[in-house]
Amino acid sequence: MTQFRIGLGYDVHRLVKGRPLFLGGVEIPYPKGLLGHSDADVLLHALCDAMLGAAGMGDIGRHFPDTDSRFKGVSSLTLLENVTQMLESEGVRLCNADLTLVAEEPKIGPYVDGMRKRIAFFCKASPDKINIKATTTEGLGITGRGEAMAAYAIAMLCKI
Ligand code: MG
């Protein structure tokens, strides 16, 4: 592979009652959670897709299909760990990543450092290479109405 490779990830999950909310590998107290086959951690899914995209290795739907019972209820940190291993076998690692959560609520500020540490651990990177930020959509659209959360991620890979 070339010295640097860049990839983009995007994901959306529906917000429902009766599910825990996991974002960036951290459980956040909130009356609703994200619906999905795994823990539906929208931030980690966007990151996995960005990393796989940068490596030219498709997307998480291809590697961890929601028809596969092995991934039912699984922590998305496990998926991230798997992606990191796949990259390692291709001779690349995550250099840095920038993640944006799109959600009207809750405020994630108090949890960001914990997310960065956890993501960094599972990516074998240092926390200062993982940036996490959030935005609302000013009450507009599916995220603004609190029906869903979305996330964007961009990842740079470098040679090991
Ligand atoms: Mg997803």
C-alpha cells in the first residue's frame, strides 16, 4: 500500500426506547438507545467504515453482516478490534481519525475523553489521534426530531 490512505464513513441508527445507548464504546445514560443488530454504536460503525474504506476493504456490512448471529448484540468495540486486525494483516494501522456525531441530545462532552481512550485502545493508537465532536441539526430532520443519530468519520491509515 502507499504511505497514507484516507477513508470516509457514514452511518445512521434509529433511536428507540428500551435499548441502552452506546456511543464511542461508552454507555451513556439516556432514556433511549440505538436500534441495531449489534449494540448499534453509530460512531464506531462510521469509524470502522472509514478504516475499511481507506484500506480498500469494503464496509462493515460485508465483514459483519446483520444476518450473522455471531454479531447479534455484540459490542462494536469487538468489530473495531477485528477491523484493526484486518488492517494489520495488510500492513497498515490507524494514523488518526476525526469523528462527528449528529444528534440533538444528549450532550456528550463529559464522555468524550472516555470514548477517545477506549477507541484508541482498540485501534492501537494514542487517544490524541482520535478526535470526537458533535453537532445538532437545529431541530431539523430525523436527527433533529430525535428519531435517529448519525455519524461521520474520516480515517487516515499509515504503513506499520
Ligand atoms: Mg451501523
